[in-house]
Amino acid sequence: MSQAELTSLVRQIETCRACPLADSRTNVVPGEGKAPAALMFVGEGPGQTEDELGRPFVGRSGALLDTLVREELGLSRQDFYIANTVKCRPPHNRTPTQAEVEACRPFLTRQLALVDPAVIVALGQTAAAWFLGADVRVTLARGRVHEVDARALLVTYHPSAALRGGAMVVAQLRSDIARAGLVLAERR
Ligand code: SF4
């Protein structure tokens, strides 16, 4: 992987107008972090704070994710890569449509190839469906290691769902992140 390729991809994403989300965004949120990296997180799409700042997972849900990853894995943002299925904020934080996700799919596909993670953590339904198909359910898919293109994929709740769901869901998210650390140690 050349850093130049990733930089060029980010430039491409920043000027993309391939779906209607281009009309409502403030900033594109391409993704960021270490590349190549053994660990990559994939979320759904930018929220309000992410849209304002052009960076992924920088609102309340990002703060929760950062805390859990630091406490369970001893890692910070410079140790992994993080991106979303769609790079522009859906209005009012609605779920991106299938057409929007498909329009944006080539970017995440290319990011995965360039970052080349051994372990991917899909955060929430949209990210899980991106990898495993629309019929996947987070509650059923979590707790197992899925193999996708010779990479380990773990599915867990989106941190915003954990914030809404309370202590029990936060504990489940924490436990899934800890499990990702164990898989990472095996795959390295
Ligand atoms: Fe392009 Fe993706 Fe943004 Fe749609 S969400 S405009 S496909 S970068």
C-alpha cells in the first residue's frame, strides 16, 4: 500500500457527488487513521458532529468507542483505521438507503484493500449488512468470527445504539471489542 494511493483516494471521496447525500452534507467524512493497520472499524455514516468537522466518530458515540478501545485494547486512533459505509451525512441522521450505500461501496472496498486489516469490526446493522448481506441481524451475528475475504469480521452494536440502550448494551459492546483484541492477537 502506498500512502499516496490512500491520499489520492481520500481526495476522490472528498469531491464525490455520486449520490443525493452530496447535496445535504457540510463536509465529506472519508475516514482516517493508521494505514496499513491490523484493525479497522466500520460504522454506518457521519452524524452531525462528524459532518461539521469532516472526521469520523468525533461525537458522543466516538468518545464512547475511543474509551472502550483504549480500556480494552490499549489502542488509540493512531493505531487503527476507521471509516463508514457512506461518507456523507444522511439528513437528520436517518439510515442510508441501499442505493446510497451501494453508490459509496467502491470507496470502502478500496479503503479495505489499502488498509489491509486482519480484523474488521462492523459497528451496527448497516455496517454488518455491508459485509454479510441485508438479512444479517447484529444480535445474531455478534459473538462469532465471520471470515470475509480472508479477514476476520466481528459484528457488534453501533456505539450510538449502545448510548441509547444503556449499561447492558455498553457492556456487550465492550465485550465484543475485547474479543476483537483476542482475535487480533491470534491473527497477527
Ligand atoms: Fe459520494 Fe459516498 Fe458521499 Fe454519496 S455518500 S456523495 S457516494 S462519497
